[in-house]
Amino acid sequence: MRISRRIILGVLTVGLAACGTDSHATPAADLAGTLEPIRSEAAIPGMAAAVWKDGRLVALGATGVRKSGDPTPVTIADQWHLGSDTKAMTATLIGLYIDRGTLHFDDRLGTIFAGDPLDPVNANVTLEQLMQHRSGIADGPPDSDSDDYLHGTPSEIRTRAARAVLAAPPARPVGTYAYSNMGYVTLGVVLERITGKSWEDLMRSELFGKLGMDSCGFGPPGTRDTVDQPWGHTVVEDKPVPMAPGDPASDNPPALGPAGTVHCSLTDWGRFLAVHLAGARGETTMLTTATMDRLHQPPSGGDYAGGWMVVDQPWAGGRVLAHDGSNTFWYASAWIAPEKNLVLTVVANRADERATAGIGKAVTALTDTYAQH
């Protein structure tokens, strides 16, 4: 589920209305013609993309099929698995409770998990270090094969996993960058501890509901016995093999939710991205400017902040916030360019190296077209 630096290093004010409808606005350009040759070359079953600029949706398109071997086409309203692009959402939830005074960036795990058997080093880890992948904690519990992680609700399972990880010695020195899904799972447990609600319920009430992201949910979209949404695909001998939604093998365990299980339509995802674009341009949205600034600020010498890679790109006229996500069956890429007043996303239901290269080509094609003005 980690971001591909190959895409980022190789290659708004958008308000919430950017993802709505406006009968007087210029219709969005259809991106299907741009995406189709890229999709075909990479043998991706289905692919879609969207671009928002200067406060409105300017381009949107989908091409290909929902499921390899089935003729049902993907549509611009379809839902896509976002993988690790979920991390920015979890970080945003933390930011909401920071603004309410319930949490602080510098809160230490020893305080939040008081009474649990924590390793002394882990007890001094801060929430911000978890968000920036600099906590040093292991990326999984030492007893990961235990049956304890097979039974219970996602919240119960991730709580067991977080307690086991925090009780064990750290895997590396605190402050060392190492991408960690477990760090974000732990942040989810922090939210559950301070609210008494599951991370999933918090996502529904605090983000999806408030932003009108009605299509969003958890795990692969759609239902197992129909082709009502795109299916993810594994690859066997360079051929995409569909993975049925509802099959446990079609996604990471639900307990990993805070690290990467959200699915969403492109336009609903854009509602969330619009919040961070506005914040990156110094505007107060659902978070205060101070909290948003800190979520977007990597530590000295680093480039990962609160759920975002933050790097300079020539086409963007400065920094971009970017993240890629994949559960190995889907791929999702998001880019926010504050100086260009631009957001773009590209998604696919295949995620091997060939598909990743195709996503990179699509990102380049879109930036070449929409970041030049």
C-alpha cells in the first residue's frame, strides 16, 4: 500500500463545490480518449481519472471493463479501492481531534495507552512520529500468526495488534523513516480509545458524512455475485485475474482499515482532496490552518508528512502533496498542486509493475495538459 516514489520523482482553491454539479459550468472534458491507449498498452482491465482546476471539475473519464472476461464497462460513477491513500484520511481524523483539544501532535503513546505494557522506547513515541513513519515500531505484531488476529471485530483485532507491537522492542531507532502500515493502524486505535467509537464509524460521521462522500465504504467495492462495481485483479503470467469482492483474499484484513481500506468514487474522493488543497493554500476548511500546515510539513530532511508525500515538482511550480495506494489488486494515485490550483487522480483495477507504469504515463499526460496554464 505504499506510495510509488518512481511515479512521484519521475514525473487548489478548490472548494467542495468542485465536486458538485453546476448546470451553468462548462462540461468536464472526457478523458477516456487519453486513458484508453495507456490502459490497453498496460493491459489494465479498467482505468479512470479526474482533474479539478480553479474550483471546478474540468476533466473526467473512464475506460475499459469492471472485470476481466466480462464486458461490463467501467463508468465515471464507479467506486475504486484507494489503498494507502486512506492514510491521509486517518491523519485528518487525528487533526480534527487536535483542533478540538482532545489530542496533540506531541502526545506520547505512553499517555494514551496508560496501563498497557509498553516498551519504554515506544512509550515516548508521539502521534506525529506515527503519522510521519518515524516511530520505529515494527510493521506487525511479533505473534502475527496467532489465532487472536482471526476473531473479533476489526477494532478488537487492531487493538490486540497495536498492544502487541507497542509491548515489543522497536524495530529501528525512533526518528528513522520506514513506511509502516502498523503506525497508521495504531493511530486508528488511538482514535478509538479517545472517542469510544470504531475508526469506521468515525470515518462515516466525521469525514464521509460531513463532506457528502456518499459512495465511500471499506474494502473492495461491489458485491461478490454481480459486476455492479469494478473488481480488483491479481496477475498470473501477465494476465489480469479478477478477485471477487467479499472474498477475504481480495483485500488486506479489515483491521488494517486506518492504513488503507477505503473505496470511493472519483468525485467523492475529490471532495476530500479539495479540503487538503484549500488547506495547502492557507485557507481554513474543516481543520484550522495551523493543524493543516503541520499535517503538510515533513520533518527536517524528510518528505513524508501526515499521510502525504511532499515534494517539489517543476510542472507544479513548487511543492505537491501526493500519495499512491494499492492493496496489490488496485492502484490509486492522487496529486495536489497548490500553486497550480490543481488536483488530479488516476485509478486502476490492476496494480503490478506494468500497471504502475501505466498510471505514471497517465499522470504525466494529465499534468502536461492541465498544469500548463
